[in-house]
Amino acid sequence: MRSITFYSTKTCPNCRIMKTWVNDLHLNVDYVTLDYNSPEIDTLHIQSVPTILITEEGAEVARLTGSHSKAQLQAFFDNNI
């Protein structure tokens, strides 16, 4: 089974918008709020937010980084889950 994790920061305006769109899709998503000391930044090589990771059995299957339209977000999930 694939897992979805949405990484954002408290000050990211695009993260708030995309988070709303993800919620509208009624997917099972884990939300993680990062700060500059968060270990995930290094371990997962997160270079910008929002970042959405889809994993399966601990391995990364797909990644979406940065701001995208609602249609692009929908297509990303359609193609990867």
C-alpha cells in the first residue's frame, strides 16, 4: 500500500493552498510541518516546499515539489496512487 506525506512550513502560502486541494481529494495523507532544523530536510533531500512524497514499503515512488495547479496535483495522484 502506498503512503502519501505532504511536507510544508508554517509560512508557506502555496502550501496552504495545495493542502486545501489535497484535502478536497479525500486521500489519506500525513502532514508534516518542517522548520529549518527538521531532520527530514536532509534525510529526504527536501529542497523546497510544498513537497509531496508517495512511498511504498519505505521506498520513494513519486515526488512532487513546489507549487502546482489543482489539475497538476490531481494528475500526479492519478498517475501515482
